[in-house]
Amino acid sequence: MSTAEKVHYSVEKRPESYDKYEFTLPELYRKLAKEELREDDEIREQSLVQMREWIAKHPYIRKCRTDSSFLLRFLRFRKYSVPMACEALERYLAMRETFPTWFKNLDCNESAMQEMLADSLFTKLGQDAEGRTVILCTVKNLNVDKFDAQAQGRFVALLIESLLEWEEVQIGGFRVMLNFSDTYMKQYGVWGVSDMKIFMDAINRSYPIRFREIHGAKLPKFAVTVINLLLTFASPKLKERIICHNTVLEMKSKFDLSLIPQELGGELDAADAARKFVKHLETRRSAILGLDEMDIDTAHFSSLWSQSNVVENEVDGGVAGSFRKLNVD
């Protein structure tokens, strides 16, 4: 794997030949892929052929990766509906070209990225028994005096792109822990409505990510309105996956102790986990920056972002309303 990790992927939409995919993950993921995504060797091969033919003939895609590891992100995301996977790829390419300051030039060596990583804002904790990747976001570590909404969004975009380099993540999806303990009001005030719309559209509809569960604990009362507003841009499917907890202890109980950092009473060495993730980022740096070479004619997709998703009077409703039922700080 180490040699493949440093490969520069071609973005030629009609290459002379395509790579031959080989499934190398543990049997758990083969079983998950079959049961949840309808994936087997035959369907995978047929779908890759169809998607590559579609890319080759696409009038508006100029350059695109066609290697298996990249295309499988979209096929797995859409459970092997090739038309839906193709549509997801279009949205992804158009999003990156339409908002390059948010989603392109994602460099882990950039000083802002390095500092947010060093601040332990994000930790990849590992995989649970069901093959789902567990990540922790410690919101109190977010330095809003230095990093505005776009810097924060770019950091999350880098994390997503790097996580999607793992096939385990493509198949098993994510479980997220959001720890809001000890946060302060200023940390919730840097995102404008337009920022929220761009970012949530990427999360909802443009990145091929499978959110399995999003757990939040200790959200302060003063932050409820902001979270409610953010969630007006979330899809119903995403809202259904949000689980609210009164305490971090309550949230922790939903996860295996081996995946909980020692500082939260678990068994995991979070510093070691962070070092491993940074190493992964470094080995995937050229592949992630290489995504910028892909190109699509965005003029034909501008309507995707022309309509606002804000629904009047929705700020007090939806899943975020359940935060109000909690004994928040």
C-alpha cells in the first residue's frame, strides 16, 4: 500500500488502459459491501466499466480521475446505482470548480492546516466492531480568533478527502462524536448564512460520504439557534442520524472504550492516533492536491447552487429542536 499511496493519479478522461481492481480488505468489509451496498466482484466490475464509458463521453467533463479507488467512492455512496453515482461525481466536480477557495488546494503542509491538526480539533479514533470509522471533534479547541469559516471549512474538506482515501471509510462510513464541552459564544459566531449553505451543500450532496451517526454532547444553550440555522441546510437523511446527549459520559456509552481517548476515560492513546493520521495525510498529500487537476465546465451546473435551501420558520424546528429538550448549559 505504501507505494500506491504516493502514486500520481492520471486525470485523462480517456486513458489507454484502466487499472484492474482487487479487493484486499478484511472479510468484514466484503460482507458489509455486499449486504449494505449490493457490491460483489461482478457488479463492481460492470459498474466501473459503465462509469468510465460515461466519463469518456461526457461533453462537459474535461479531466477526471478514472482509477478504481476514486470511482468506487461514488458507486459505493450510491449503492451501485450507476446513474446516481455519475450524478454524484458531476456534483462533486462542479462543487470543487465553483468554490475553489473552499475545496481546492487542500494542502496538509499549509500552516493553518498544520495548526488546526496540532490543536487536536479532530481525532480519527479507529474502526468499531461493525467496520464504521469513528472520529472525534473537540470544539473547544477551535481557535476562532485565527481561523474564519472558510479556513475551518477547508480543514474539514481536507479531512474528508483524506478519509475517503481509505476504502474502509467508503464502505463502512463514519460515526462522529462532537464534544461541545467548555465552548464559548464566539466559537459559534463566525459562520454566515452563505458560508453555511456552501458547506452544508457539500456535506449533504457533493461529497460521497456515508454518515452513519452524528453524536453531539453538551451543546450550550446560547449555541442552539446557530445549530438550528445550520441544520436548515441539512438533508432529512442527515438530520435523522443526529443523536443528542446531555453529557459526554452519556455519549461515550455508545462507543467501545477502546475507541475513547484516555483523557475522556477511555483506553485510546489519542496522541498516537493523531500521529498516525498526520502520517496518512503526508503520504496522501500529492493525491489530494492532484484532485485539483480535474476539470468540468461549470457553466452547465450553476443552477445547482442558485436556489437557497433556507425554509422560513424552520429555525425553531427540525432535529435541532431536540437540543432544547436537553438540560443544556
